[in-house]
Amino acid sequence: MRTQVAIIGAGPSGLLLGQLLYKAGIDTVIIERQSPDYVLGRIRAGVLEQVTVDLLDEVGVSERMLQEGLVHGGFEMLFQGRRHRIDMHSLTGGKHVMVYGQTEVTRDLMDARRAAGLPSVYNAANVSVHDFDGSQPAVRYETDGPHGKQQHRLQCDFIAGCDGFHGVCRASVPASAITEYEKVYPFGWLGVLADVPPVSHELIYANTERGFALCSMRSATRSRYYVQCELNDKVERWSDDAFWAELRSRLDPEAREHLVTGPSLEKSIAPLRSFVAEPMRFGRLFLAGDAAHIVPPTGAKGLNLAATDVKFLSAAFIDHYRDRSAAGIDGYSERCLRRVWRAARFSWWLTSLMHRFPDSAGFGQKVQEAELDYLVHSEVASRSLAENYVGLPLNFGSGR
């Protein structure tokens, strides 16, 4: 079995890369160790930058997003019991973000790949990547057959590692060839998904003495809420009533009055970390998305970074096949990492600003509140926040 590009991972980054390459006439096979239902069951991000929206439109999967997604021109920051709106639309010259769940993005991309008859292998076991430092890379995996396990070898020109933080691709790179940078935050996010109307028509980021809270949504009838919790906390300790009570205690009076509660559809605790692996290319193996970098969800950058990674990677492969140029491939890692570190910086800064750290009581809390006060009353500071939140252009700083 042979293809031009083997894509490991059927999350949004792998599926988007597959669609971008399909549009360019480049053959791909996607290999995923989980089932389609499992992939769609992962509850993840829901804020899309304009760059990501444009990419989904480019590959022809934007119709449902444009019908059902929520366009947001601003968001609110709550501190000292009051909300302050950041008007992204006016601060950035008309830019906005789209609220549309990552699950829905994945579903749309899955449907498009299936409709085009493109090959995807789900429930692949013991996936491994080989010879990516040479000229004939390959992927091996197993599937269940009528008479037991069947062994497969997929020969390819390139391997795209879109298989997430715990995937096989980065783990297959020799330790001496990769440098990892990591910061683990001393808290987590307890999140609840519920079929209740959002407390506000835009997101609310809250800095309180009880800790951070975020009021988000997936639609006009489905809400996603988070509260900062201890890193070693357990979901089992939180009943729905306990969660709603804690969230209510971190909101302003108006939000409390409008908060609608209900049974949770999903409840989980996510640790927060910043992680970057350098470089993102190893011979004919390329990392993209969570396989190469993780950012805290505070800045809503994870999915958007993955989308720009695969845009750069698809352009590199198109240069290789169409123009016989190695420039895109050779420059892929550096081009991605400049954008990755900018997003990592922003996500770290916003996380540090909005959360309560173990040593931030008293002086630390007052400094956070002073910075927030400056942020919402300085047009320059607000513009910087808005510019980073809506997403920097793909070519930002390319001439520097």
C-alpha cells in the first residue's frame, strides 16, 4: 500500500490537512488509533480565529459553521465585581472570532472526507513510523480482520504527525534530536457542558479572589462553563449543584441573576500546561498541532495553532509536488515556531493574569487587578489584547 502523505491522527488538524492536500491533488491516507465516535466524543475548544474560518471555507466545509456558528465581536473581563468589554471589532479594524465547537469542526471535516471517498483507517492498533530520516518512510499498523489481527505497511513520501500530545510521532524522534520546553500550571479547569442558554451573549473571563472562571458557549442553547480548581481535584467531588454554586460565587450580580442551571452533559477536569517541541520537522516526518505544542485554553489558541500549522505544511507539500521546490519543507519548522511562540506567550500571559496562584494572595492579587484596570482603560493595551485574541495574520512579522 502506498500514498504520497501519510497522516497520523484524525483530529481536526489531520482532517484539515487531508482536505487541503486533496484540493491540491495530493494523495493521503489518514490513520487513527481510535474510533470515529471516540474522536467526536472529545469535548474541546470552541473559539475560531478568522484564519481558521477562512481555511475551513477554503476546503469547502464552512456551510454549517456559517449557519450555526456565533460571530463574536468582543468579550468581557470581570474583576473586582465589575465587567469590562473588550471591543475586538473596533480595536482590530473589524475583525471577530467565531464560536463553533471543535467537535462540530471535526464532524464537518469527517463528512467531507467520507463524501470524497478518501481513505481513512480508524481503530488502527500498534501504529509505528519508520525510516523517516531516509528517502522511504513508512507507517505500520494493525487492524482487526475476520481471522485476527492483520498487519499493514503504508509506504509514503512524507509522514504528518497530527496525533496529539501523547501520539507516536513525536515519541519516535530520537531524544537527542528534539528540545522540549514545558511549564505546568499549579491548577486545573473544572468544566461543565450543559444544555442551558449562555449567561451572556459573549464570553466572560473572570478574575476573582476565589479563582478564575470562564463563561462560554457552543450555541445559543448549549453552554460551556469552567472554574479554576486544585490540580489534584476529582470530578467525583463535584455534584452539579456544587459546580453551579461555585460558578455563581465568581460572577457579578447581573450574571448571577441571568445564570440558568441544569444537568451536566459532560463534566471533566483538565490540567493546564504550556509545551513546545523544537524543531517540528525530522527528515520526512513533520509534527503539527498538539503533537508539537500545547497552550493553556485561556487564550483559545490550541485549535487555531493546529490549523495554521497544517496550512503551512500543506503549502510546503504543494511546493514540493507542484513546483519541485524544497523551500516550504525546509522552512516549515521555523515558520510555524515563530507563530507558536507568539501564541504561547499570549496564552501564558493571559493565564498568569486571570488565575489565582498559590502565592498570589494579597500583593499578587492586587497587582493582577491593577494590570487588569490598566488593560481595560488603555486603548493601546486593549488593542494589543484584541489583536492577539482574534489571531495574528498568517504573514505577521514575515518580513522581520
